[in-house]
Amino acid sequence: MREPFHPPTESISLASVMHAMSDPVRLEIVARLAGSDGENCGGIGDGIDVHKSTMSHHYRVLREAGVTRTTLEGRSRVVRLRHDDLEARFPGLLTSVLAALRRTGPTGG
Amino acid sequence: MREPFHPPTESISLASVMHAMSDPVRLEIVARLAGSDGENCGGIGDGIDVHKSTMSHHYRVLREAGVTRTTLEGRSRVVRLRHDDLEARFPGLLTSVLAALRRTGPTGG
């Protein structure tokens, strides 16, 4: 397996980050990652009723936007939020999204 | 002209707000509104090279997500950011997006 593409911090685009975090399933993934120190790709989606290929798409959108980092650890792909990179690029943004997720969930209510 | 639909503050959805602010043109509109006390629909788009019907679509997405409020004032439609409503619903979110827009613009760089 080769290392997947990640944008450098200084190239992360606001529009792309907002788009990556505009889908309820991707927001659910972000919420789960926020409470963990890295998740195996296979494990994040537990209980999310979405096809495996759709989940792969969601991981890719998050990674290519700069929201997550996927690293190869042994035979696993481990996904983490790019907390520090996002905080450096767009101070307060991820923090306020995570707070909103705790308050209302992805779609409100 | 009838009053257009606006979601009540407590129904504003995070996914919808993020989606509304995930498009470079809509982010540009948000940036312009942030520096004004309300803009006539016709005026916001000055210098944005987008067809009038596309601009109408963008206004509608922002309004229906709860990001902006459109009021009829005389014969004009005036658009404003729902600063206070968004701050009440998702504290810090709009502020961090506006700060990001000042730093990098919609798409970075």
C-alpha cells in the first residue's frame, strides 16, 4: 500500500474543509474521530448504515480536504483528525464544529 | 412579494450551514455581508462573474440554511447575515469562518 495523498497545511482550502464537513455521515465520522486517538478505517463506520464503498468515498473526501490524516500502521489504515494542522490554518473552526456536533448532532434537533 | 422562508434558529442544521458555506461564491457573499449592514440583492454580486440565476440560487441556499435573512424593504430585497442566530445555535462557528475568510479567502492561498 502506498501512502495516500494529504494536502500540506498551508494548502488546505476553507471551501474544501467546509464541503468535507457538510455531509451528515462525514460529520458523524468527524465526531467519532474527535473522541479517539485514531481509528482503524474498518472500525469507524460501525453502526453507520452506509455501503463500504460509500464510506471509502467519505474517508477520501475528508483526507483530500485536509480534515483527516490516514497512516499505514502495519497492515491497518488508521485515520485521525488533523487537529493541530486545522487549528494552525483556520483557528477555532474545528473546535466550533465539534462543539456544534456535541450540541445538536450533524443535522440538528 | 411574499416574505421568503427562513428556518427558526432552533431548527438550523449544522450540515446545512456547512454546505451553504462550502461553495467559493457563497463564501465570497458571506465575506461581503460580514462587512456590511445589509446589502440589496442586486448589489452583493457586483464583480462576481456568475449568472443572475446562479446568484439567486446561492442566495436561496444561504437563506434556507439559516445563514442569511432576506427582508423586503420597500421595493428592495435586503440580505443580512444571521450573526446572532448562528452564534446562539453554533457558538464560534461563523466567527471562525469569517476569520478564515480574512486570512485565506474562500479557496486558500
